[in-house]
Amino acid sequence: MKVHEYQAKEIFKKYGIPTPKEKMCQNIDEVIIAAAKEIGIPCVIKAQVMVGGRGKAGGIKVAKNENELKDYAEKILGMEIKGIPVKKVLVSEAVSIASEAYLGIINDRTTKKTVMMACKEGGVEIEEIAKQRPEAIYKVYADPLVGLMSHKAREIGLFLYKEPKRAFECASITEKLYKLFIELDSSLAEINPLVVDTSGKLIALDAKLNFDDNGLYRHPDVESMRDRESEDENELLAREQDLSYVKLSGNIGCVVNGAGLAMATMDLVKHFGGEPANFLDIGGSSSPEKVKNALEILLKDKNVKVIFFNIFGGITRCDDVANGILQAKKDLNIKQPIIARLTGTNEDKAMEILKEAGLIFTQTMDQGAKKAIELLK
Amino acid sequence: MSIFINNNTKLLVQGITGRDGSFHTRQMLNYGTKVVAGVTPGKGGMEVEGVPVFNSAADAVKQTAANTSVLFVPARFASSAIYEAIDAGIKLIVCISEGLPTIELVKITAYLKNKDCRLVGPNSPGIVSSGEAKVGILPGHIFKEGKVGVISRSGTLTYEIVDHITKVGLGQSTCIGIGGDPIIGTKFIDCLELFAQDNDTEAVVIVGEIGGRDEQDTAEYVKKYFKKPVFGFIAGKTAPPDKRMGHAGAIISGTSGTAAEKVKVFKECGIKVGDTPAEVAQLMKNELA
């Protein structure tokens, strides 16, 4: 789960990480009042959307006077960035920057440890740097059972800054960021850029926090920060019903049990020349109800012209899936043709249940995908 | 022969009294697995499918000499069940449970260091050594004794590929579902090290997917050290970036971890890649049958 910059900075403040003077605003009047009473002019107006490249898209502007403030606030609050409408902005104190750096934390899949990463360049795309100039990134690992030792945090500080005072200030920020990362089950904690202002103070100018979905159950306060409007409605709905759905742009709707097979099914549709409309994993022990819910979500996408069920029964019982299809056909008035490849546990029962249902059955997933494409011609 | 599990496996089922635990205990017994004990704290003294249930893993190991455990425990209790199994002296822990926070795996990995114990999973469908034993939820009937080792990050996609391998007339020595999470106990390379020494395994198929760089590291390893033929399949060629595709670990971050990148490295390192599951089996048939 992702949160907005302003939310990440609220969390930073709780952990004592220095941030600029800021206020989140949802309309132009709020922006004007915030600038006049709390932040001052000049100030920075930053679009709050959870996609990269806000600056390039014109979503971050420095307002030097009241006219600019109004003008930029109006423009940014009305704009879309990568298709996402901007509904909130952060009005932030204009910091005069002396230097910029990068500081981030993730759980590294390869070493299976929590790693702090520092880079002397700020505002960078760390994955790009990692690919092109890995030597520019300094890494320090936390001991999984002891935590981040103070001397390791100082290593980061001393890598980024020559002056001891600044280095140790940075070490303290690193320790706070690590504490936050561990305590809140974060999956990415980034200060990018971490700046030194002209008075010599360290400030987290931008903040990015992602959270491990598997850890959210123990952090209701983090879960409550979820911005439902910025997420795809159907993906949210799917998650609430214990389904996993991602919309794509094609017209062949895919319903599959298991994430790997669901990806392989989309790939197969594409391989034979079709376009998959979605990723949809109905999970392990699927009840008929869940299958019906899955179809309901799938059919909200008006591009779907044909539906392809690819089920390899293990824990999932084919007869449960069959009953779900039958129920959905009755309740949802499905007009699109349904191709069903149902194999494994109770496949015979499934065939019996569906023999009058007007489905097209195939033996293999190859045949199913080809049939779906053929029907669209 | 086989790796990880065989006729001598004595299995402990953690969470045996739950719905999934009891159902799959029956399935594993039907396959011929020696399920010797179950654990559910507070339900010691019961029996499930004729298998005695104990209050603790330590008790179960003392009474039955169980050497392997499988977990059907809800995610929030799974890490403590893993620690319990490690402390009880279990040598191989297969975690079927899904949804463990990643940081738990960071800690478990550290706790396992220098201990004579291996974790497979979490979020694993389990392991099958054809004709010998089945630990987990993989459907037994699709397996056939044979010479192909299978290692996969997926569940049902593994069944699909195993089924194709069986249908082209080849069978499997051991099939391992290593799990779809970002941090897992046993990786592709750990399995390859064992398959290298297993005389009954003549070839290996690696079923990977988007996210991370385990497949790339594995391909480099294959090129340098692994002498048997290796085949591969990568799922997620049509997956969009920055979207989690079901598995917690199946996510392309920015431009890293794409299927195209993985297929490319596989091919460069001499792994024969099929575009579809059926094609993988066909490639194997052409070379091995």
C-alpha cells in the first residue's frame, strides 16, 4: 500500500525526522490561507498523487508572490498527472538548498536483510542508478536480530557528509527512519531528496513510504490512511472479496485460480495474438459465491467481449467453480460467450453441472486461448 | 532417489485440526506420505485421520521422531510456529501459509543461520517426490515417477507444467514450490545444488515469474556450475509495472524484474525457454525422451 507525501511526512514528524513547514490543502482558498498564515510566501505547491514524475508534469511549482500562488494552485488542483486527477496539494515552505542526497530503506530479496541505501545525489531514480552506476550507492545492512547498530548509521552519515556534526545528524535521521520502517512494516522508506539548507540544517524535503500489504493487519492506523480515491475501484473491491484483480486494456476477460497460472494465461492469450483484459486470481479454496463476485468485477469492464475460465483444480474444486458460473449466468445476465477449461479436482461433476449452460469447453489452456481469439473475429 | 523428502520422511502437520490441515492430512496419507503427528496447541490427545495430535512440536518430535513439518497455520501465527519447529529439532519446514509480513522472514532467516534446518516457503504449495511422498497441497495424481526436477515460484502454474511433463511421457523426481513471496527460505539455487547430486534427476525445469532477480542469479549459477540440462518458463510477460500480480513478490519495480529481462538472461546462460507451458514440455521431450 502506498500513501501520499503529506501522509508520509506526518509519520516522519511522529518519529522526529525533520520536515519543512507544510500544510495539505484541498482547494484554492485553503492554499491562500495556509500561505498567508502558516507557511509564508515564497512557497512550493506540490501535487499529491502517488505516481512518479510530478515535477516534470508541472505538478510542483514555486510561487514567488500572491498572484503566482493563486495561479499555480488553480492549475495544479485542476490537472491530471498520468491520468490521475490532483485533488490535494501540499503547500510547503521554500527551502534554500545547499546540497541534496538520497536515503532509502528496503528489505533486500537477495541478502534477505534490511538494507539502508545512501547516494550523494538527490532527487534521483535509485533503481536507475543501481543499474547504471551501482558504485554510487553506499549500502549498510541491519542485523535482523539486533537492529541497525548506531555505528552502522554513522557509516551512512559519514559517507554522505564530511562535517561530523552533519554526519551525525544524518545518522540520527537514519536510525529514526529504520525504526519507522521496522515498527510499521514498511516495504520502502525514502527521503529523496534529503537536503542541507543554507543554514546547515538537514531536512527531509520529499518523502515516500510504501507498506507491506501482509503487515497491514497489525497497523490499523496505517490502513486508515489508504486513499481509496487514488486506487482503482474494482481492484479495491476485488481485494475486499479476497480476489486479486488488475485491469489491462484488452478484450478477453480471464478468470484463473492461482497467480502464476493467471499470469501465464494472460501471456498465452497475447502469445496467440489476442489481448487480455485483466489479471484475475480467484485464489485457492473458491466458493461458488467468490466465482460469481469475480465475474461481477470482470464485467464492469465494458471492453470484455469474451470470458475465458482457466482452472486447474487442486484445493479449488471445479464443481464449486461450475456452480459459481451457473449462478452468475442467472443473476448477472451475462451475454458474452464463456470458454471453460476446467481440469483437476471434481472436473466430471463440473461438466455435469454445466452441460446445459451453453459454455464452450476445451481440454487445454492453449485450445481455450485460441478459441477466445477465434470468437472475436 | 529424490531431494528434500522421500520414503523416510516422517511428517508433522502444524495446524492439523484446521479445515485445510485436516483435509490435506488425508490427501498426504492417501499419497503414501508417513504423517506421524500433528500439532495444535490446546488440542493434544485428539486424533485426526488416525494421526495423534500433540500440544507442542517438541512433544511430537519426542514421541514420534518426526523430521519434517508442514504448516497450515493462519499467517499471524505462522512465524511463531516456524520458530517452534526449529527449536523442536525439525530438519525441514514447509510453510504453506501465505501472508506473512516480509520482516518476519528477515528475522527467521537470521534465526535459521548455523542451524541444521531448512525452510521452504512461505506461500509454498509444497513438495512432491513422485511415488515416495507428498508434503503440502499439490494434487498427487498429476505426478509420475521420472527424471525431471521441477522448481517453481508458483502453485497452479506448477501443476500445469507438471501435467504437461507427465503427458509427454516424462516424469518428475522431485517438484518443489519455493513460494511466491519476496523473501523465501529456499531459493532456486539451493534446490539446484541438491539436484546436481541427485542421480535420478537428469534435467531440471525452472518456473519463474516477474519480480526480483532470483531468476537472473540462478541463470548465472547454471551457466557456471550446473551440468545437467535446464529448461525454463517465465510468467508475467503481459504484466504492467508497479502492480502486484497476486503473489507478494510478483511485482515489476520501475523497469526491474520484467519477464523479458529474465527470459533474455535465461537464454544467454543456456537455459531453454518455452513461450508456453506446453512448449516447455515439448522442448524437454525433444531432448530427453
